[in-house]
Amino acid sequence: MSSTPASARPARSYAPEIIVAAGCLIALITFGPRASAGLFQIPMTLQFHWGRDIFGLALAIQNLLWGLGAPFAGAIADRYGTVRVLCVGALLYAAGLVVMAYATTPLQLHLGAGVLIGFGLSACSFNLVLAAFGKLLPEQWRPMAFGAGTAAGSFGQFLFPPIGNILIDTLGWQQALVVFAMTLLPVLPISVILATRKLGPGAGAAAASLPNQTVMQALTEAFRHRSYVLLVLGFFTCGFQLAFITVHMPAYLRDTGLPAWVGGWTLAVIGLANAAGSLSSGWLSTRMPKRHLLAWIYFGRAVAIAAFILIPASPLTALTFGVVIGLFWLSTVPPTSSLVMLMFGTKYMAMLYGFAFFSHQVGGFLGVWLGGVLYESMGNYQFVWWLSVALGIASALINLPIVERPVERPQAQPA
């Protein structure tokens, strides 16, 4: 018989392997349809005679609301448990895909693809999964689990677009969106495994050391903590670079005279390399200072981007760049989430990581938007490419002063 009080145990205990598998499956399912959104741009704009700016604005709204909703979804998950948030998020996401499928006006498209999917992603994507891992898994499992959850999302990014192409060719783009909506429904039963309202055995010690903080006290503590602010600022660059490359890379390669397949396969190899990079980052997070790992990742991206735009474009250079940048793609996530948990514990991790992720998504919004605006005014992407290089170097430097230790707190006072 365990001596652990009933109040400290989850209602049902699962092995760490099952928890990681469930979280990875949710990350894969929820990342896939979002990564396939670009497949629907041409069929929708052709059918309704919309400009690409209308479709692009919907995705920009999606990215921004995904980031904006993440801290609130995290706070609700911290307070009431992960399962409810994941279920509501999956239903909003599925509803957004259905609305997108039957949208006939730009407003309907922005509601479905922008608002509903954006808020749905904020409540059921990998940020909630990683927070659940932090609360449910023993400490020695967490860094690798963060890497595995991120890698699973990237594998969904690789897996779903080819399936989407097949569905569009065989069923049509509207039915393809409906099928994608149906694939989100398994998130509801799977999420039960990630129930987090009552902390698991591996998280009890971390939670016990926390004072009786309110949400506002936790936020005030975090944003007065220099290392957390530096971490949040650095994460902005990650979103800027990733969103810009995802949206504008195919067009950039076409501008250089390369065939369309080069852009598609470049994004595909990014997804595959990302899986390896995320797992490696999770492993390295346990073996070297996390601030140093982040600095090397951001610096490595800057070097890779600079080399790519200086070397004449070809299929080989594009695919090679895809592999290299893919290794750095979401490898920032395991050390970033690990640092948030190290600084503040697991109690408010979902919310505090959500604010870091909001910074990431603001960067993503600006990367997509500036890429289009500056291309129209300058006729090329060179300024934004070099801005990505500069931001990478800046973020490498920003992460170096981070102090890797728990925040200092006074002794908890009696209630």
C-alpha cells in the first residue's frame, strides 16, 4: 500500500511511457491540419476569386490568436486540469475546419480558419501537452519527453500535407477539410491520460515547494524575473524565423527560377529533420546548460540562413538548407519549457510557458506580415532574410545571461 495521501495522487496513474505516447499522439494530430493549411489556398482563391491576401490574413489571425489564447488556456489548465482544455480546444479546432470548408465569404473564412482554429490551437496543441508532461512525469523523464512531444508535432507536419493532397485530389478540398476535422476527435478520449488537476508522483515535490500563489502573483513574479523576460524575448525570434520560412520559402525559391517541387520538398525535409533536432535538443537539455544550448541554436540558425542566401540557389542547396534549419526548427522548445519549469515549478507552467509562446507567435505574425509587405515594396525578400539573421544573433546573446536556478522565494507564510 502506498503511503502517499489520496489528495496527492491522480485519480488514475499511468506509466510514463503511456503518458508520453498519449501526449505525442495529441501533438501529432493537432499539428497536422494546421501544417496543411497552405494546400487549400489555391483551390479556395480560384473558386471564390479571392486575392491571396484574404487567405493570408486568415492564417495571420490564426497565428496571432493561437499565441494570444495560449496563456489563458494554460491558466485554465493549471486551475481546472488539462483534459477539459484539450477537449474544448479540439472541438473549436474541428469546428473551425468545418466553417472553413463551407466558407463563401472572407468574413466566414476569417472566422473559421482564423478565430476558431487559432483559439482551438491555443487550447490543444503541444504547449498544453508539454505542460502536462511537466506535471505528470518524473523529473528524469521531462527533458526527453519535451523533445519527443515536439518531435511528434513535427512528424504531423510532415505526415498530413501528403495526405491532404491525396484527399483534395480524390474528394475535393471541402471534404478534405471535413476529414481533417474528424481526425481531431480522437483527442477527446486520449486526453484523459493527461489528466493533471492532481499532480502525479514525479511532480509532487516541485509543487509542494510553491507558496500559495494566485495567478496574478505568479505573473508578477515571472515578469519581474530577469531570466524569464530574457527567455520570452529570445523566443520571439524563433516564431519570426519559422513563420517567415514556412510561408514564404516556396515563393522565394520560385523567384530564383527553381521548380515548385523544390519548395514543397524543402518544407517536407524541414519536418523530418525537426523530429531529429527536437529529440536531440531534449537529450542535450539534460547534459549541458540550457541557456548555452539555446544560444547555439539561435546562432546556428543565423549562420545557416546567411549561408543559404549567399550561395546561389539550387535544388541541392535548398534541400540541404531544409535539413540544417530543420535540426534547429523547434529544438528551442525543450530547453525553453525546461527553463520555465526550473524557474517556477510546475504549478503555473502551462500559463507561464503560454506567455513565452505568445511572444513566439507575435514574432510569427510579424515574420509572415513583413515578408509580404516588404516583398511588395522592395520586390524581393532580402531585407527579411537578413533581419532573420540579425534576430538570430541577438537572441543568441539574449539567452546567455539567463540564470538556471529556481526563483528565490520567501518562506511560504500561513494562510
